[in-house]
Amino acid sequence: MKISDNGIDLIKHFEGCELEAYQCSADVWTIGYGHTRGVSEGDVFTQEDADTTLRKDLEEFESYVSDLVTIPLTQYQFDAIVSWTFNLGPTNLGEST
């Protein structure tokens, strides 16, 4: 299963988009819609970079949900759990399944 456009819109709404790298509350360099891997001070994204990176990042989180949730899900449920996992991490998902 893949996250729907509605699920992506939900994540975009709650994450917000920053096109210049910033340090989040955990002092981690972050850019776009919560992207952290390989981000350094001074990095800059275009809106297209942010959208593309979010979709690529979500492939990882879709796989966590597909692997760890063993019951059938509706599209809305899948979208919500991917969003939750994107925000809180796969370790938290694994501990709650």
C-alpha cells in the first residue's frame, strides 16, 4: 500500500515546510517537510526539492507500516499511521504494535 495524496497533504499540513535548514527542538538540522538525513547548516531547498524529498522519505515509512502492522488497513488508516510514524519514528510504531 502507498500513502495517498490526502495523506501527503496531511503530513505537509502538520509538518510545515522550511526551505532553509534550521535546527529543530532536538538540535537536529532539518529542511523541507521534516527531512533530517544529511542536512547541514546553510542548506537550501526549492519547493520542488522539498516535495520530492518528502515523497522519497515516505517510501521508507510506508515500508515500516507495511512490515509492522499485520492487520488489514483502510487507505485512511494507512495514511494516518504513516503520518504518525513519520513524526514519531518506526521504533515507536514497533513498540505499539
